[in-house]
Amino acid sequence: MASTDQVTRAEEYWRQAPLDSLIERLLRDHQSWRVKDFPMIEYLFDRLEDTSGPNQPTCLVSLRRAFYRLRGEMEGHMSREENVLFPAIIDAQRQMGEGLPAPKSAFGSMQNPISILEDDHEHDERLLAAIRAAAHGYQAPETADENVRILFRELQALEAAMHAHTHLESSILFARALKVRGR
């Protein structure tokens, strides 16, 4: 687990780093979730379904449902960032660097897509809370097999990664983007 000093240093770094570097970092998270984390968790659910037995926790059906809702919501959220907001931020930063006025966008103020994405963040937090609740705070029952324990660890790690990612976006990227482009 990262220390408070490490988190503070990382935040300071991202507050100063070029916006395109911060966006690249966020895109790496998206890629990792799509290629590694989501498929791994899906595989674990499938494996548990194939090996279901009397020692499997009863929460697996509701947990799987909540995970798939989160995954679906995240796909739409990541798409909005990758195809709308991130390109607009990079364009605005480039224009500003060249001393040109901010480019006109189809969505008007930068605040408009940011508000939508902030709403997504709140919704995703509720879905993560539902996953955490269904998994009983990621505490596997004593009788759970190793696959359940691994699933719970993966879900807990995904939640932590998503919280860190959302913090970078909400607390750093969005504030900086508004300064580049204006409200």
C-alpha cells in the first residue's frame, strides 16, 4: 500500500506534468481494465460457476450482476473520455501552447462533458459500493475456496485502482482542463 508521502508526491507530479502525459496515464488504466482486470474477473466468475459447490458463497450471483453492470457502465464512461473529453483537452492545450484561441467544440463549455463524467463517477461509486456490499467487504467466508478468495482480492484491487483513477480525473485533470479551456 502506498504511503501518504508517496500519494502526495504523485499528486504533486500530476498537478505539474503535461496534460497529455496525465491523459496517457489514464488511458493506460483503461487499457489495463479492458485487457487484464475485467477479463480476469469474468474468468474467475466463470470458473466459480463451473466448480460451484456447497461451500460457494450465496452472494456470487448478485456480485456477478453488480460487476457486469459496473463493467458496462465503465465501457461507456471510458468511451466518452477517450472520444470526447480527452481529445478536447489535448486540442485546447495545443491551441493554448501555440497562442491561439481555444477551439470551438460541439459540446460548448469544457464543463459540460466534465459534469457528465462526474455524474458517471458518482454512479460508478454506487456500483462499487454494491460490489463491496455483495462481497461482504471482500471478506470471504472461512469455507470459501481459493478461487473465491482470488476473486475477492481482484475485485478489491479493481476498486482501489478505480478510486485512484477517479481521484486523478476529478481532482487534477478536470480542474486543469477547465483552466486550459475555460468554463
